[in-house]
Amino acid sequence: MGEILINIWAESFLIVFILAFFLDLIVGDPYWFPHPVIFIGRLVAYLERVARSLVSRLINRTSCKDRPKPIGEAKALRASGLAIWLITVVLSYLIAYAWSHIFDFNTYLDMGMTILAMCTCLSTRCLATESKKVYRALDKGDLDLARRQLSYIVGRDTKDLKEKDIIRATVETVAENTVDGSLAPMFYYILGGLPMAFAYKAVNTMDSMLGYKNEKYRELGYFPARLDDVFNYIPARLSLIFFALASLVLTYDFRASIRIGLRDRKNHTSPNCAYPEGAVAGALGIRLGGTNTYFGQLVYKPSIGDEKKDLEASDIVKANRLLYVSSLVGLVFFCISYLLVRALAL
């Protein structure tokens, strides 16, 4: 009886996983839907305001002459960033855990609500849709519109970008966010169910909000940025395999995808981003990376890939194909891995 229940649970676990993946491909992230990331973002913004206020008061109090030596502002901000991270991740995990059990009284309702929640952790269709808007603007020759559409999906300054820089930025964000928006959430669902998938989304959201290296966020975002690197460590490296297999399916240069992904894996300020970017650059025969501007500050990044051909708007379309196929490869890989581990455990 116990083995039967375990098998039923395992099957429903994978059914939720698979249906959530395809639901995301069909509906994406409708603008009208109250997406959990919005609420995570609001929580992070609120906690940031509270943290900065508390740090400011602490520094002012301890800097008086007749009081103890002031605590370092940098250390206080780093500690605050870690506190924000812990609060947000734990709350996201607990809410997702409650959501995945609150409908236990009805199996079908429980599965449906879990599928819906897991779907919000994936952004495969949304990423492809937003990058396609940049492509369409370029196809019409409207650089201003392309820059504006690009600004919605990247953190760099876009107002002065030339056409090739717009294409490069779009392909880079598709490559990088294939991990953040598709492969990593799937990885953490298989690892720990819906609560772990939500915990990852919280980690990733905090990195996108606090993980900048400018004056404002260097200290507060120290731990959120580094812990995001930790959470993406395995998914980013798996993405190299998935992109290479996707390149093989799409008849792109899969050998170069592997070679460039391995060769240029350290050519980035992030320990993870060069893996997917290198794999995509190799598959398409293009060069990515280079200097970008963030909040008015130039940030140098090494180049990734070999410039076998000039960047073209069609490379965005090809990158989107790699996004879809590599995500499907990831889905199959994670399902098989789960079944193998479960079989070995029984």
C-alpha cells in the first residue's frame, strides 16, 4: 500500500511539472495576472527601505562623540542585505509550501493549483515574447522602439545603443535568462518541489533588484548577488549541455557550442553567465560580451565567442529557438533524472 501511494505521488509530481512547463509555453505571463514575482519584488523593496532607515539611524546614533565607536556602514548594509535575503527566501518557501498543501482535500484541485503556481515560476514564453518585440522593432528599422523594448528585459543602459549592440544585448539576455527563467526553476522543482522553485524565484528576484555593483547597491546587494551565484551554479553548467543538444537538434554548430562554452566559461564578471552565453555564441558563430553601461557607469566584460559572422537581427530568432529547445531538453533530462533517482531509492 505504501509503495502504491509513493508511486501515485511521484506520478502526480511529474505530471504537475510537465503540465506547468507546457502551460507556460501556451499562456506565458499575462499582464493582468497577479504574478508572485510582483509581490516578492514589493516585499524586497519594502525591506530595503526599512533596512536603509535602520542602518542610517544606527550610524547616526553610534557616531556621537560620547557613544561607542560607530559600526561600519558597509558591514551594516551587508548584514541588512543578508537579512533581507533570509526573510524573503523563507517567506517564499513557506507560502509555497502552504499553497501546495492547502488544497489537499481534493486531488484534482490540488494538482491544478500547483500547476498554476509552478507555471508562474517559469518564464520561457515571456522571455521569447519580449525578445521578439526587439526583433520586430529592428526588422521595421525603428531603433528607438528597439532600445525601449530592450530596456524592459536588460539592466544596462540602452538609450545610445547601436543596432549590433541591441542584437548582442538581446541574445545575451535570452541566453542568460534561459537559465534564470526556465532551467533553474525546473531544477529546483525536481530538487524540492514547489517550495524550492519559489525560493529560487525569490533568490533570483533579489539579485535582479539588489545585485548591482554600483555605489548604491555594492554593499546591500553583496549577499543577494553571491547567493544567486550559488543557486545558479549547477543550472548554469547544465545549460551548456542543454544548449549543445539543442544546437544539434536545430543543426546549429553544436561542436562550437561546447567548445566556446568551455573555453570562455570564465569570460564574465559572473561565475555562471558565460556558460549559457558561450554555448549560444558558439552555436550561432557570433561574439558576445564587451563593455556595457549600467546606471551611467562603464562596465568592462571580456568577449565571449568567435566572430565568424556579423551580428544580425535573425540571431535573436535563433536564440529564441535555442531557448525553447534547450528548455525542452532540460524538461526531459530532469524527468528522467527524477525517475532514475526514485528507482534507485526504492
